Amino acid sequence: MIESRHKYLFLFPALFTLIAIIIFPLVYTFRLSFSSWDVVQPTLDFIGFDNYVRVFNDMRFWESLATLGTVVLSVVSIEYIIGFALALLLWQDIERNRFFRVLFIIPMMATPVIISVVWRTMFHESLGPINDLLTMAHLPTVPWLSKPTSALIAVIIVDIWQWTSFIFILLLAGLLSLPHEPYEAAAMDGANRFQTFWHVTFPMMAPITIGILIIRIIEASKIMETVYVLTSGGPGTSTETSAYYIFIRSLREFQIGYSAAMSIVYLLLMILALMLIAKGLTRGLVSKGG
């Protein structure tokens, strides 16, 4: 019985860390969201729901949320398709393809800021190598960072280039953990490669796929460094995501109370969206696997 009590003592360091780095900042942000703290009036005067009313009337916030949704949907979908394709290519001969496995995960090792600086140079309209290659191929050059649509595409390309490797390495690990018996049964039934993938591999990978997609959606929804370095939210506000807009309001304009309210609204919307996405993925993938 004494040992049973003592084992809970080992939970206190982790519990204290959780309270210090997650729960306390969350509670304090919630308190700030009901205050008028800004650069003019740096106090915690209670102002009720004024900040939340302002958030719901702030069209720029909702536009940034729509932009974020476009980015997240695009990058996660494309990264999953490319990552799965690469994982399938290296799955059967993992020892011989060790070099390519290491090569594919290199982009994930660099910081988003450094990668964005490099890509900003590559996207330069007159000096960048991407437009030079388009010119050599007799194709029209693209104003990558000066037009709304192309700037958004540039942000998506950079994120895909960096984080496809994250999905690739997790899917590869999942593929390596699959049992061999279903494949032997499929071979005995005369299934071809596509039938084996669609009816055996993909359904068995469904639980892993759901976890990977949820993690990647959470991470992609926090995109800020790439936008900050690559486009600064421009041209205009065409590439301004929610995190970047909150950054502008909080650390540039010092509207701390208002940015805290935006953060809380954004958090609640993300929780709701993730619940719906997880439920949809579970119904669509796990039910198929069953």
C-alpha cells in the first residue's frame, strides 16, 4: 500500500510542468481577454465581453481564419499524398533505400525561418532561380510574392517542402509495423498491387492515418514564421493567417486584451473543428477498415 502511494509522487514533476507551461498561461490569457490592457492603458480593468464582441465583428480576423483553412487543407492533403507515396516506395526495401530515407527527412531538421529566407530568395521575381528555370523552359514567369494568389501558393509550397517528411517518416513506421498475414492471404486470392493497397494496406493504416492527420492539422494551423518571413501577410492581407494576425495585434500594436480574446476564440474554434474532423475521419477510414 505504501509503494502504491509513493508511485504518485513521481507524477508531481510532470503535473507541475503541465500547470506551469500550459494551464497557467491558458487561465491568464482567459483573464486578459476580459481586460482593456493595451499600450495606452496597461491595466487589467474588467470590461466584460467587449473584446469578444469586437472579435466577432472583426472581418479581418475571419478572413485570416479563412486563409488559414485554405492553407491547412491544401498542405495537409498534398503532404499526406506525397508522404504516403514516398513511404510506399521505400517500404519493401528499407535497407537498400536507407540513403533516400535520410535524404527525405532533411527538410524537417531546419528551422522554418531559415527555410523561408532561402525560399524567399528562390521566389525573387527577377533574381530567383525558379523564374530563371521557367524562362529557360520558355514558360511565363510568376510574380510569386507580389500577387495574392501566387503568394498564397508560395506559402503552401514552402510548407509542403518542409513538412512532407514528417508525414513520410510516420507513415513509413506504420507500414513497417503491419502484419504479413493479410498480404499472404491477398496474394493467395490473386489480388494485384492496387487491390492489395486499397483493400489491405490502406484500411490497416487507417488508425495511424487519423493520428498523423490530426497532429499535422494542429501543427499547420499554427503557421506563422513562414508567413512572417516570406510575405509578411501580404500582399495586403492575402496570406495573413490567424496566428500572424494575432501576432500583429499583440506584439506590434500591443492590444493585449483584444489579442487574448482572439486567441481564446481561435482555440475554441480549433477544438470544435478538430472534433468534427476526427469524427469524420473515424467514420470514413475506420469504418472502411472494418
